[in-house]
Amino acid sequence: MPNKHTPWNVERALALIAEQCGREGPLLPLLHAFQEEFGYIDEAAVPLIAQALNISRAEVHGVVTFYHDFRRRPAGRHVLKLCRAEACQAAGGDAIAARAVERLGLAMGATAADGTVTLEPVYCLGLCATAPSAMLDGRLIGRLDEARLDALLREAQT
Amino acid sequence: MKLRVFIPRDAGAVAVGADDVAAAVAATARARSIEVDLVRTGSRGLYWLEPMVEVATAAGRVAYGPVMAADAAGLLEAALIDSTHPLRLGLVDDIPWLKRQTRLTFARCGVIDPRSLEDYRVHGGCRGIERAVALGAAATVEELVQSGLRGRGGAGFPTGIKWRTVAQTAAPQKYIVCNADEGDSGTFADRMIMAGDPFALIEGMAIAGFATGASKGYVYIRSEYPHAIAAMTAACSAARRGGLLGRGVAGSAHDFDIEVRVGAGAYVCGEETSLLESIEGKRGVVRAKPPLPAHRGLFGKPTVINNVLSLATAPVILEKGAGFYQHFGVGKSRGTMPIQLAGNVKHGGLFETAFGVTLGELVDDIGAGTLTGRPVRAVQVGGPLGAYFPRALFDTPFDYEAFAARDGLIGHGGIVVFDDSVDMAKQARFAMEFCAIESCGKCTPCRIGSTRGVETIDRIMRGENRAANLDVLADLCNTMKFGSLCALGGFTPYPVMSALTHFPDDFGAPAKHLQVAE
């Protein structure tokens, strides 16, 4: 299933802040909630969160930019993550990744100009005994070979 | 008679089609009016046979695998008349790969329904906490100390000592934090236990809470594990309904509850102090120690922070006693270790066994060599920060001290197998590159050293001033090893230097050889 997200809006953002604010250490759960709702962390979210949690904007910015998961702009409709860690490297993952880069015409971490797909590296999905592995929009795929990858790429480009 | 069919919901099985198989079995059963009770279990850990389907019979559970969706109809027919089927593996308990194991931590994984507390109890669950409550808090801590259990996350620090320190630190609020940020490539034991036997982890945390006087627990799970997050969340709800969590845990006067927290893709958050920072809502920057988390941990309060496997092993230790557990193993490595065979390996999966088995036995015998059929050239033990071992060191017993004596580490118990097509200079470069990507940036040897390491290895690979650059690399590794604040910068030299020491040819022939050739 391709990703569907709400366009950024302040009202919804404030509602999410109200939902998460009561927890101990609310910042990470809150950023996850934002990303799930909007698909990324809008720049306008930073001062809203800073004010609600009584911390500086710099602190919020620091956290958003520290973690690989948090996006600062929307991803493609599909997100294809290829595992690039050692177990997948040992099982032919380098060739799989090179093929994906070539077929999609995208560098790792880039989004297609038409917004269909974002290609990303991931450092271990924990599927190391059925390597190489990938994740397409939250769906896990193990024992990747060229045919399976090509099928995934076709799906990701729709 | 109703047919009981077991199909894993484990992420590793789902990644190779277990959900499709489950759907096909359910559809076939409906179409042919066969009454089927479909149970989604964890995985037994024989990943080359996944999706592995089990069917209950009078003689015991019979396994079939690897099963594809198209096999569903034939499999159900075979199961009903108990005739032969090409994918039939026989009784699960008789499969040699399982029979050779000593499953203490993983005894129930793949067996029970991970969403049913009742099923957990039927299979011996909750006996650990019941005995702990009967013993009392202080005796429970001593039981853990006596068991010899060491941190299964990789550092190998005695778990009981951490518990004792927190128990002896007076504070109105204490925490139990479970480190489920299993980021090491080649490891998946935490993921398996959370999907397959989450109540063991919950019970272990509840025991830790009771023993140390902590009332709140956090499980910090990496975001790359959505299935484990779902499984743990569901299990915590079931545990609350069933009295394993909440007020008066297991009939005691102690209250304990658990909250699931999700990481955000930072490898360094597997380091305990950076994990605590992350839960607090900060950048995952490593803290200097002391103070120890046991004195001032999460939100400045005394905190037990243990790996998933350490906590999930506490119930069996409490149930059967410290003596039972520490009877397994060798030297200072007591008990069993869930070892994970991964990468280019024929029989990949989870193999729990007492410490002391040799690396060669694990790779050649249990793992059956490479999947590609080519010779094994190197194995990396202990994740991205673990050393690469050549065949010459395959007599090393799996034991914390034995690996340390050979400049390696067992870490979280992952073994990644490489065949003879591997370029070890490339692997060394990747170790430095990974450290550069994941460094939290707090200390200079890690932050700058890793980037300089990549550049230096590039020069060596290009043949620029090779002898001098090899000296620079060794010196850099030395600085990182002794000058870094945590294991990320401190252990990255292990894969780099082991690759260089054991596979010098891959870095270009040594200078003297070049002179001879000329």
C-alpha cells in the first residue's frame, strides 16, 4: 500500500501535541506521530513543539536532525528500503543495491522527480538469515534476487 | 476433529511468505469445510525452512517446510490423512537441528501463541515471578547474581550486579529499561523473542522491577522492527488484563507497568546511556560514566538497563534456580547463548546452546557452510563492531574471554558468514564508514577518526604510499580504541584491524613482497 498522509496543518499538529504531551519524555513519540500523520516533520512544527514542551527550537531541531528516521520533506508515494548491512552484503546485497540504483536512476536516499518512490539504505532489518532483504512501504521481503527485486521496483514505480 | 495448524508471524517468516501461506491455509479450509484452528506463533529459528508450518497430531507436532501458498491444499490433505508429503520434516521435536540445542531462553519461542497469556502459563510461564515473590526481593537479586548471567547485549557485564546496585540505591522512583535496539547486523534473537515469546520478556522485566523496587519499565524497540513493536504492544495489554502487569504484580504488593517506546533509526542508541537520552527525548548522545545508570539513569533515577535476552532469561533462572542455569557453560561464561547464524550460510537461524561450542562447529557443522556452496573465507562475530575471524581461528570456543583473548568479541551472538568472494579491505572500509554515519559526534576519536579511517583505507586500496598509510591506519585504530567514550568508536577498530591482520593480501601485498616482485 502506498503511503497516504494528511497535508501539514497547524490544527491537527496541535491536537497531536495535546495527545502526546502528558508522557514522560514526549519528544520522540511526538515526532513519530507527526511523521505518521504528515509524512515528514514540517519546519513549522519545530516552534510549535518547542513552545509546548518548553524547550528551545534549537533543541527540537537538534533531535529532528539527529535521527535518520525523521524526514524534513515528504518522501515519495512508495519508500523502498534496501538493507545494506554486513549480513546482506555477504549474501549478494551489493549487487542488488547497485541494480536498484541503476534501474530507478536514483542515488541512495533520493526521491524520484515524479514523486513515485524514495530509495533508502537501511542498516539491518534483522532478516539476516534470509538475506538480502528489503522493506517496501512497511512490507518485508527476504531472499531477494534479481527477479524479486525487479518485481518490487515495478511496484514501487506505480 | 479440529485441525490445529501453527504458522509463524515472525518477521523473518513473513518476509518469505508466511502471511500468504496462512491466508491460503484459511481459504482452503473454508472451501473444503475443514475445521482448522490456525495459531500464529513465533519462529523456531530454522530460517532456511521458513515458512515452516506445523500441524498437531497425536504423536506431537509435525513440521512441513519451506511451504509456499500453493502448497496449502496438498498440505492440509496430507495432514488429515497423515500420509507423506514432499515437504514433511517429521516431528518437530525430532529435527536434529533443534534436538541438538539447549533452549532455555527460547524454550517457548515458536511453540506458543504469543498473544495468549493463558498459553504462556500452560507452557510453564509465570513460574519465575511466582518463585521470586515467594523468595522476596533481596533473595531474587542474589539468585540472579549466583546464576552468572552476563549482559547478552554484548558488554557481558554481570546482570545480577546491575540489579543489586539499583536495589541498594534508595529513590522514590526507579526504572527498568529494556534495550531492544538490536542494531547489529547478523543478530535477530531479540526480534524473535519479542515476536515469539513476548511474555518471557515482560515477566523478566516484572521480576527485575520486583527485585529492585522499580515500578515502571520501558522497552525501547528500534523502528526497523514494526512486527516486534506490534507484538510487544499486544502482549503488554494481555499481561495487564491477566495480572502480570499493573497493580499487585503476580499476587505481590508490588506495582509494575511497561511502556513500549520506538527508536528512530540511530544505531548508537543501542549504547545504554544514549538509549536513555533518547527515551528522555534528546539526541542520542552518549553520556560519560560515572555516574552509572544504576545510580543516575533514566530521568536521573536509578535504572536497570538490560538487553532483551538478559531480561527474558530471568524467568527460567528464577523458576529453576541459579544452580540449574550456571551448571551450563564454561569458565566465566555461564548458561546458554542464543547464537544467530546469518549472511551467506546454508542453515541460517537461531541456535541456543551452552557456551563452549567452537566457532568451527557453529559455522561448518551447524551452519553447514555457505549458501553459495563456495568455501567460507571469513566470519564476522558480534555485529558491525566485531572482529572478522579466518578459518585458522575456528577452534575458538564461544565464550566471552576466549574471543577477547583473540582480539574479538561475541557481542550479541551474531555470526555473519562470508564466502571466498569477499574483499576484506572493502569490509574494513565499511566498518569505518558505518561508524562515521552512526557516530553520535560527542567524542573526537569516533567522530573524526572514522572519516579519516575511510580516507586512509581508500588510499591503501589505491596503492598510495601503502606502508606509511597502513601505519597511519593502525595508529588511528589505536586512538579510537583507547580514546572513544563508548563501544561505537572503541570497537570499530576490531573489524578493521582483524581484517588487516588476518587478510593482509586484500589490502595489497606488503611492501617487501612488492620489492621482491620487482
